[in-house]
Amino acid sequence: QVQLVESGGGLVQAGGSLRLACAGSGRTFSNYAIGWFRQAPGKEREFVARVSASGDVLYYADSVKGRFTISRDNAMKTVYLQMNSLRPDDTAVYYCAATTRWGTHDDAYDNWGQGTQVTVSP
């Protein structure tokens, strides 16, 4: 089992950057792939990015490719999401989640953080 806590959200102007962090606890953090998801008001939760347990396989939603970068530091039990060139439609609550399975759909993930709000103003 792994517990996750997100941080780093906030208010930023369009074109700006934020870095989110997902801090894990538990001895088995490095066994889990970690995904970032987001949910905007009135919309379904959607996949953003995923990093494999070892950190060498990355996957992104088309909407964030070239703007967002996911990375992890297993020694620090933390996964990061660097978000550049932010747009108003990136506004959402961002969640990280852990899984030992392959997939980008949220039902493949078992352990979720509480979320962090990202707001991008025009």
C-alpha cells in the first residue's frame, strides 16, 4: 500500500509554469507506476501523464505533450509534474495515483491523493 499527497498547485497566468509534486509514503513506493490525472468543473477526470516504476517509460496525453514533463525520484519517493506554457483550459484539480498495472484509465489506479487545485487565468 502507498499513500500519496499532492502539492504545488496555485494560481498562475496563461503562459506561466507550475511544478506539482506527489509525495509517497511506504516502503514499496518504487514498485508503483504513478499517473497524474485532472478534473475540471463539470467534466470527467482525465489522464494527464504517467511514469513507470523505474522512471524510464513516460506517457502523456496529447493535450499536454511538449508542455508537461513527468519525472520521479524514488530515493525521495516523489513524482513531479512540470507544467509549462499553461493555458486556461489546464485549470483543474490535479491528482496523482499509483498502480502496479498498465493503463491510463483511472480505474487501473488503486491509490489516490487528495488533489491540488491549479487555476490558470487568461
